[in-house]
Amino acid sequence: MNATDLLYLVRDNPTLFDAAPVDVDAEAMEWRRNEETHPCRGCGSRARCAVVAETMLGLRWLDLCFRRLHEVRLANS
Ligand SMILES: [Zn+2]
């Protein structure tokens, strides 16, 4: 899934993504990417990054590999 589709998906179907805590901080993001194992939502390889997306249902985790993170940042700017 490319970055643009991924951004539409998290916006339109936030229930497909894990809820992030409302008080999520840098420490929580580091924990998720280093101490937990999640697949990249774009390509399925191990996610090395975790970002938080604001959705109509609150904050959701968006787990990404480095490549998809870069693409999402470009698509989101
Ligand atoms: Zn990926």
C-alpha cells in the first residue's frame, strides 16, 4: 500500500489501527518501535518507526518501516 492510500485508510477506517494512548509521548513511541514487534502497515516488513495519527476516533498508531515513514511524511506535507 502506498503512502497516500495509507493516510486515507487511517483517516477513513481508524478502527483498523491500534488505539494510541491520549498522553502518548516520545517514550511511548520509542517503546512501541523498540520493545514491541509490529508489521509495517505499508509493506508488512517489521516496523522500525511508530507515528501517531489523529483520527475521528482519537489517536491511532501507524507502524511503518523507514521507507514508508519517509513516503508518508512526503505525502502528508
Ligand atoms: Zn514498510
